[in-house]
Amino acid sequence: MSGFKLGIVRLGRAAGKTKYALLDERDISLVDNYAFEAKVEVNKDGDGAKIFAFAYDVTKGRSTGQYLHELLWEKHSGGIAQGWKVIHRNGVTVDNRMENLVLLNDKCTIPSSEETPNKNREQSLYWIAVQQLQADPLEEHSIDPIYNRYYNCNGEILITEEDACVYYECHYPPCTNIEKDIREFSICGRCQEVRYCGTACQQRDWPVHKRYCRERRHLLYRERSPER
Ligand SMILES: [Zn+2]
Ligand SMILES: [Zn+2]
């Protein structure tokens, strides 16, 4: 991989974790003019959610924003005609290297990421890149409840919702498994704040997570029910 460079942009918190987007090196200069966010798109059929990178020119405001994969496609490969969409080949919806993007007719579907064997997933550039990141310093101080933002078609924030109806993505940073049903993933029993798609991811995240995993206190509850 010599001479091969990538960019990682921090998108902020979404679906219970800090999200990042992967970019080609030549697109990193976008950060000079653009603000980036993670945008959770809940599937209309109630079958989980997807997280995309959303970007807008800071001088023009959020209402001019668009999905990063569409912005990059238009920048490098031209327009997106009606009835066509830009798809992430490997199913990782924040892996916005041009090599990972393809223009498809709206009616076509590609196999979803869950059909990608775990081994391939873990060898993907996205996985390797995110795995090498330092833990997000904000994560360690995060005491805010987890919020999801919903936007209207002008890009304005409609409602900010507490985590009651949030789909969680596996908290292990490189893992992009996301719940298909709310509360599908198991929660860290100690802090009851983070969720994992399985024990493998929980174990791999523990060396980092243990630094800010704090036991949830149930003192009041215990005082009132001494028989337990
Ligand atoms: Zn996972
Ligand atoms: Zn924990």
C-alpha cells in the first residue's frame, strides 16, 4: 500500500457512536470549505437504518447540503440523472472513495453488506483505517444522551429525539453492523450505554471502552428493595 493515502473525516455522533467517513486523498481539501455530519436514514419499511456522510458548504449553509457520495460523484464523474443513484459497492455507506462508488439504475439492487463475509469486512480499507484511529476524545467525556436528528427537505433540523427510537450501530468503531430492529443488539451490562452486534466486537472494543465504561448506579432502586 505504499504511496497510497486516504483521508478520514469525523462526522460526529450518530446511532450511538462516533462516525467517520473515508475519502480519497484528493478529496480531503473539501474540509476547508465543507462541514460534515452523519445522517441517519431510517428505512421506510421499518427495516433498520443506514448512516451516510452529509456535507454542506459552510458559506452557503446546511440547506445546500447533500450526501457526500453524491457530491463526490458529481465532482468527479458528472451528474446523476433522474432514476439513477450512487451506491457503495462494499455496503459501507460512509466509505466514499470513488473506487467504492458506482452509479446504478434505481431499480437495480446490490447485495446488502450483511452478505459480505466477516473476513472480507475486516480486511476492508475502511475497517483497517477506522481501527487505527485513536479513541474519540469526546466519546470519553460523553454524558449526553444519544440524539438522532431528523431533517426536512431544506436540511433544517426538524426534531432532535432522545434515544428511544434510535437504531444503534455496533459500538466497535470499524464495525458497521446496524440494528434491523430497535434494541436488537445487546447492551454493555456495566454502563448500559453502548451496544454491540456480538461478543466478538464487544471484546475487541473493551481495551478502549473500559476507559470510560462506568457502572450504572441503581442505588435508589436497591435501597427500596432490600430483599433483592
Ligand atoms: Zn460489530
Ligand atoms: Zn460499558
